[in-house]
Amino acid sequence: MNFLEQAYKGKNDWWRYLLTFFMVVLGWQIIGVIPLSVVAFQKTGTMEGFIEASEDAFMGLGINSSLYLTLMILTFIFGLLFLWFGVQFIHDRAGKTIVTSRAKIDYSRVLFSFTLWFLIACGAIAWGYFLEPDMYVWNFKPLPFFILMLISFILLPFQTSFEELLFRGYVMQGMGVLFKNALMPLILTSVIFGLLHGFNPEVQKLGQGIMVYYIGTGLMFGICTLMDEGTELALGMHAANNIVAALIVTSDWMVFQTDALLIDTSEPSLSTETFIPVFVVYPIVLLIFSKKYGWKNWQEKLSGPVVKPFEEIQES
């Protein structure tokens, strides 16, 4: 049974997906926002100020950047918990099925992809610093950086895991049941993933062309998931990407406003360098994974049929 067919281990009535989505939104955007809302109200002191602050959450509400990052991650943790609950009790299947089709989660895959992408991302930053050192300001503050490092390595993976298990796990499997093939779920989840990142401040600064990067990244994670029959590689890469973004370099136009090691003071612009990860780096990474894990039957795994396994038909 391949990864998308894991959905057949549970119940797939349309109302179960609707109810689970409702619960995820409830946990992520309502219950999870309560701690941030409380802090916002305490900082502003009035209901009018609280409403204004809530409408402009990315300004940080005037609170410590690490506290703000923690409160934002909490919203994703609640979303992840409610997603897990929905799969377990509404769809009546093991939560592991949205993570992998293997007998157990392969953490060595998570570690390998994390390490690979962490080194690539840090290398890209080092190269940019080497070429234009005047565009960066050294921002190392021991205590704030240590706190940020703890938050990044302990809490940020919950945020990235929520996104991966929602899109590459739950939604892609549900679409596999709906469309009966792998290609449509791969394309649609990549596009939706990219469009949801359209609310990031980077899009406002760089323009809609940056969506090629976000959609391409979603496609990369989706291909890894389908070819490797699990989300472990995507989980590792996504975590490494966001940890580097939070910990190593920041700027006043990035989604992560943190006490990072470096502050990028350059004026952002959309250039060919923006698309190098999608059209050069991602294919190389896919090649590395394919050699290490012996990927075969690319066409079948990326566009083949999704069918209900015989044993599941007998049980239903």
C-alpha cells in the first residue's frame, strides 16, 4: 500500500474531512490565538488597541521577538493537535498514516534531509555574505540568541510539521481518494501551499513572482513524499529551512523577525537568484535522495492511480 492509499485504512466520508478541517481551523486560528491575543490585550491596554494590534500581527505587537515567535508557533501546535485528533477519531485511523507508509516513522530520513538542507541553506547565506559583506550587520547577542536557538530547535519543528502533515499528509491523501490518481493531489497541494504563503511579507516586498519559489518548494516536498512513500524527508527539509531563516539571518521585510546572527540590510528585489533553488538546487537534492534511497518508477509514483487495496475492500 503506497503513501496516498494509507487513507483507505480509515473512513473517508466527505463530512469527516469537513469536520476535521473545521477542527484544525478551530485549533489553529481560534484556540491557538488566545495566548497571543491575551498578550496583545495586555500590551495595548484597551479593546480598540487590541483590535488594531490583532489586525497587524506581523508588527510584533511591541513585545519581545522571541516571545512573539513562541506565541505564533503555539497556534500551529494547537492546529497539529487537532489534526492528529481528527485523523485518529474522526477518520478512525492511526495518526502515523499521515506521516509515512512504513511500519514506523524513519527518523534517520528526517535527520539526513534536515542536515543536508541545513548545510545548503547555511552555505547559500555564507556565499551571499562573502560576495556582499557590507549588506549584513552582525547581530549576535548571547542571551537572546541562546533563547532563540532553543525556540528554533524545540518549537519551530512543530510549525513545519503541521504544514507538512496537513498538506503532504492529510490533504494529499484525501485528494488521492477523491481524484484516484497521484498527479492531481501533487499539483493542487503544491499550488495551495504556495498561495497560502502569499500572505507573507516577502510577497508584498518582492511581488507575485516570488510565488514561483513557494509553489516550487511545495512541489519539491510533494515529490519527495510520493517518491519516498512518506513525509520524513519533507519534514526534515522544511524544519531546517525555517530554523535557518529564524536563527541565521533576518531583515525588516521577512516573515521571521528575530534576534538572528545577521541582519540583511539590502534592498530586496526579484532576480534570477530567487529562482535558483527551484530550478537548480531542488533537482540536485532530488537526485541525491533518489540515489541514496533507490527511488524507481517515477512516472507511476507521481502520476499513477490511487486504488483501494483489496484487503480494505474486503473489510468495508
